[in-house]
Amino acid sequence: MVEVTDYSGEGFGNLGNKMRDLEEKQRILKDRIFLISQNLVEMKDNTNKKILDIKKDVEVMKQTLERLSSFLETVSGEFSRFAKKEDVEILAKQAKMFQPLLSRKRD
């Protein structure tokens, strides 16, 4: 003959506690996952904003660099039109040589 054991009193109460514990753990994990996903979304948005700001700064730097390059090209082209230091010194010496003649004519 087969004996039937009654687990209804002890087993189901323990099983109910285990179910509640598992449900609580699942709820806690669900809340944590939700918070983590919110944080990831916020971090992604902040990172995208920072990247956009950096791209704008780089574009401004590029424009500034292009203007500086253009200015330097213009200035370097103008340097060839200036007199050299040696040429100015020679002209100054020649002017000094003619000064005595000018002062004699006035006397």
C-alpha cells in the first residue's frame, strides 16, 4: 500500500514565502535595471551634447585657422614689397653724404 503524505500545511507555506522572496528580488532587479537604463540614457544624451559642442568648437577653430593662414599669406606677399634693412642703410649713408652739400648752398 502507498502512503500519501500531506504537504499542504508545511510545504505550501514555505513555497509561498519563497515565491514572495523571489517576486521581491525580481522587483528589486527590475527597479535597478530601470535606474541603470535611465542613467545610460542620460549619459548618452550628455555625451552627445558634449560631442556636438566639441564639433562646434573644432569648426570655429578651423575657420580661425583659415583666416590666420590667409592673413599670413597676405603678409608674406607684402614683405617682398618692403625695403631690406641693408638697402635702407645704404640710402641713409647716401643721404648723409649729400647733407654737407645742402648746408653749403644755404650759406
